[in-house]
Amino acid sequence: MSIEAKRGEPAHPEGLTDAQERLSAQLFDIGAIKFGDFRLKLHDKNPEAPLSPVYIDLRVLRRFPEAKAAAVDVYQELVQPLRFDLLADIPTAATPLVSSLSDRLDVGMVTPRTDAKGHGTGTKIDGLLDSDKGRTAVLIDDLVTRADSKLEAVGILTSQGVAVKDIVVLIDREQGGKEQLATAGFDLHSALTMGQMLDLYARTGKISQVAYQDTNERLEALNKFLGL
């Protein structure tokens, strides 16, 4: 990730572009970033793991047009240097965002279904054409914690003849997903990391130094439990 702002301005202290810092602040302001005690999907496999002190709910973006547009701006920055023929979303959090990105870029969108239809055509990928076989899709989700859902979606796409190399998310929670994807041969591109967001919130006074330290210590304990 470049540490230069988009228009050549000095880098922000957290190493974000203007669009990334703007989105991070808006996510806090609309209540997408929640602090407390939360079970995550990773707790299904690790029920004894410490609870997460942070929960990120990007589904609320669809309710706030200005913040949603900021998210699409950031996605556009991330995909610009990549080579692809199609956009593929992982439902449902990223779906309205990828739909807007598809319109903006004039690039077709497909959706791999983890709940494949048992009626009608029984399609595994919504929007896929016969002519799309052999093409490359960039897979887009809202965030990454572990890699399971991304690898499941990749498997559906590749089973239908669509290649995937790059996976794009707004936020990397820094809890092993990037490394798991790399081991599987995929490149993860994220706009924000959990660490960058917490640093920004502390620097700008959105959270206190006490909350900043406590949150980081609890995240470190969770990551230690996970062997990270």
C-alpha cells in the first residue's frame, strides 16, 4: 500500500490516502465500529478464545449514502492497478457496495452462492454467462478475519471456470486471514487494517488513550490465543 496521499500530498500519520482516512472516520461516525465484548465467526471453531473488543458492521453502510460512496471510492483505488474482467462479491455485506462499483467502472458483477439454489436453474453463480468461462474475477468482500469464506467463494468461482488471483477488502482485522490467503496462493488487498484505524481514532480523539491501550491489549491476547 502506498503511503502517499492520492494527489501527492504528504502521507497521513497512519499511512492512509485521503479517501482511506475519510472512510475510516465515517465508519466510526455511523456506528460501524463497535467496542465491547463480541463473538466473531472465528469463535465457532475456537469457542474458548477471548472475546473480541471490536466488532465491525459494514452492513450499515447501505443506510448512509455519503459513507457508502466513500467506501466505493476506496474500492476503486484498490482495484485500479489490478487486472480483471469481472467483479465478484461475497454476499451480503459487500453486495450493495460492489454493485455501485460495478456501475461506476462499467464492469460486470457476478455473485458466487454458498447457498446454491435447489430449484430453477440451480445456478452456483448469479449473473455468470457461458462466455465468462476463462475470464478473471477480482473477489471483493467487506473485511477479512480468517480466510474461510473467501476460499469457499473462490472454490465456487473456479469450479465454474472463473479464475481468481486477487481478493479485495475494505478492512483487514489482522487475525490471520491475509496469511492464510497467501498460503493458498491469493493476494489480499486491503484499504485499512485494524491497527491503522485504532491509531487514527486515538490520534483524532475518537477514543481515549485508555480505551486505545485496552483494545490493543485485548486484541493481542486474542491473536496470541490464535497463534498469530
